[in-house]
Amino acid sequence: MTMKTKIGVFFGGRSTEHEISVISASQAMNAINRDDYEVVPIYITKQGHWYTGEPLLDVANYRDIPRLLSQCEEVYMRPIYGDYNLYRTKKKGLWGSDVVDTLDVIIPVLHGMNGEDGTFEGILDSIGIPYAGCNTLASANGMDKITMKMIMERSGIPVVPYVWFTDKQWWNDRDALVAEIEEKIGYPVIVKPANLGSSVGIGRAADRETLLQRVEEAEKYSTRIIVEHMVENLKEINCSVLGDADDRQTSVCEEPVKSGEILSYEDKYMGGSKGAKGMQASQRRIPALLPKEMSDRIRHLASETFRVLSCHGVSRVDVIVDDDTQEIYVNEINTIPGSLSFYLWEATGLPFDQLMDRLVKLALKRHREVGMKTVSYDQNIFSMGGGVKGGVKGGAKGGRR
């Protein structure tokens, strides 16, 4: 009998997008083909504790988190290269095994900070386990709106004019920053925390007084703030990209329908506040009603954004079309998109179960390729004659205290 590949799906996390992560992961786990794969859910609480257990597969159980966790087992992984085990935090008896399960591959479905920003991916890189999605560097660059725009701008990808600063800069040099914003960008502007998604902490400002209020709000969520020119007569278009930086494909485009000036958290995830159902609940046009030339241009820019940021797995690129000038600007990339953008891939002809299968195969392919690279030399300089010049000497005086 062939052993099934065991997929650990991580979700939840210490993030403002915790609940959306639970919904996205539930959708993804339900889509995984159980004939080929075994699914191990690992839920990360808002306090950062890891739990596993069958009750985590039913999204209805999350209405009562304490009761849910009482039916599950708290676990952890060791940051030891090659150790793919899930360990229980409380050992069962004197002779019981502390291994709950052994994973083959991991699919992170963690939105926002402490998950989508490279933090979690760094842990997985230390362990050396195959995982789907962007690596540590690409995740960090994709999550931070400032570094992301710097890379895109340098690579010739169009972005709207922006000014960025830290919260301390704002408090120490506010007048100069306001003057720079008014001179370089002009009103209206969009104020955003640099490292959050899902429209959290984002606000529009049409004058100086409102700008001060919006920055004060954004500071609650991040130490780095970005202020961007707001395209007033705009159309928002999204496109998903699947693959890796060298071999990728794009989905059809979609046009989300917003209820106000900015696509809100409720627009994205609650179907206009009818209840949280994930990204597929949003009001949207798929495919977007665009001229073929514009659609092709957006798909090209989405593909290029994915490439220059060295992305992997499935991402969603959000662009802005200025309806007055027909200019197209890349707004941001979501390296772990809500609902994994499965609805875009289904509209492109790739069913959800096949999308999940592709993610697993991409994870295993990258793991093989990374494993072929040299990471150390089989040579010990300490065993060579003459010692190490300028190095730390032995003994109490030379040793580290």
C-alpha cells in the first residue's frame, strides 16, 4: 500500500487577519484530495500556541475556541534541521511517545504579520521541511509595502507616487513630512501601515487635518507608514499568479466591487457584512470586463511582479486602473492570498483540488532544487595548523563571559 503524503496545514496566528486565515485554511483543507494526501491541521492561537486535532477541520467549531482547544492537543516543532515531527507539549505518561505526527510537507495559510511576512517561513527554512509558497525573503518583501514598491519601481513596474516614514520620524519631523507629501503627491492620499493586509488601518485623506488623523490611526498597527497618491476615478483589478519565478502562469482577472471609496475589510471577507466567508464571498466580476489589450497588460504586470519579488506558489497581485488616463499601477502583492485565490483559478480552468496538488508539487520541487545547492564546506579550519589569527583565544580571559 502506497503511503499518502502527509500535509501539515498551518493557519490562524498572531495577526489581525487571524479569522480570515481560519476560513481560507478550512477551504483549502476541504479541497485537498484525500486519495493522495493526508491532512494534518495545525491551528496557531492568537497567543501563538500550536494545536492539532480533527475538530480543527470543522470551521463551525471556532465559535467556541476554549471548547475547541480542549478537544485538541498542543504541539510544537523543533528548530532542528531534518526533524519533521510534531511533538506534544505534554508527554503521555512516563513511557509515552512525545511524537504526535510526522509531516512530509507544509502549506502555510497564515495571512498578515507573523505568518505571511517571512517569520514563519524562517522557522520552516531552519527545519528544512518542504513548504508551499514564498520563501523568507520573498515573503518579507511582499508583505512590506515600502520595500515591495522600491523593488517594483527599480524593476520598471509602475507604482503610484508615495512617501514613507517611521512613526518616530513622524513625531520628530512631522511638518517636513507633511510638506513633502503635499509637494510630491498632493491630496487626496491613501495612508497605510506598511506591513498589514486586508485593508486594516488604511484610510483616505483629502486635507492636512485628515492626513494627521489617518497617520495616527495607521501608527496603531505598524512602525512604518506609507502615504500614496490616491487615484480618484479608479478601477481595482486582481490577478493571481501560480508557479515560481522561472515558470509561472496567470489567472483571469477579476474586478472586486467596493461599497465605498476603498475596498474595505467587510467588502473583501464578509460579502458586504453578511457574515465571514472568505475572499470568495466578495462581490466581484470574474472575468473583469476589460479590453483584451488591458487584460493582457495587467496579467503581464502581475507575472513580472511575481518574478522580480522571487515569489513561489500562489499569489494575488492587485492593480489600479486610472479610468481617466487608462494608466495601470501595481498596488500590492498578497503572497498568501485570501481563499488562496481558488475562485480565480477555477474561472481559469484549474479546480481547487488541482491547485492544492500543484502547491504540494511546487513545494517538493523547490526542496529538491535547494537541496542541490552548497551550504557548507566539508572542511574544519579549526583543525588546520597555526590556529586562527585574530580569533578568540581559549581560557577565562579570552572566552566569552
